[in-house]
Amino acid sequence: MSDDDAKILAALEKEMTNAEIVTATGINRADVGPALRRLRAAGLIVSRGATNKRTHMRMATAIEKLFEKTDHLQIQLNVMSLPKRPSA
């Protein structure tokens, strides 16, 4: 892992765009893309969105978000399946 890769991984505490990564790390803009590709190939980050609006986050953060969404959906399902109370 290069120094740029480590800086990017450390900076990705939240979902960020390329421009935000450049600002947060001070890495040259031209070096961010290759570093992100190396991190994606290593399975350390995940990227989503349109090509010009792509955001990046640590794989651990993405997994946490999936669990939070699953929990939220389970709560919604539980509420929907509650028996209806008879009206007075």
C-alpha cells in the first residue's frame, strides 16, 4: 500500500467525492484516481454513483450502512405485520 493509499483510507471517515478526498488529504488530483482503483481492487473501499458524481467509502462503512438499512426495513415490516386493533 502506497502512502497515498494510506492517506485516502485514513481520510474516508465518511462518504466522500474525489474533490473532497483531494482537499482532505492534500494528494495531487491526478494521483487520487489510481489510488482509489488500487484500494477498490484490494477490497478496502467501495464506490457508487454516476461517473462524474462518484462517492467513495471504506468497505466497513458500507457494510455498516447495509446493516442499518436492513434493521430499518425489518422494523417497518414488523410494524406492517402487527394485527389491526378492532375499531370501537
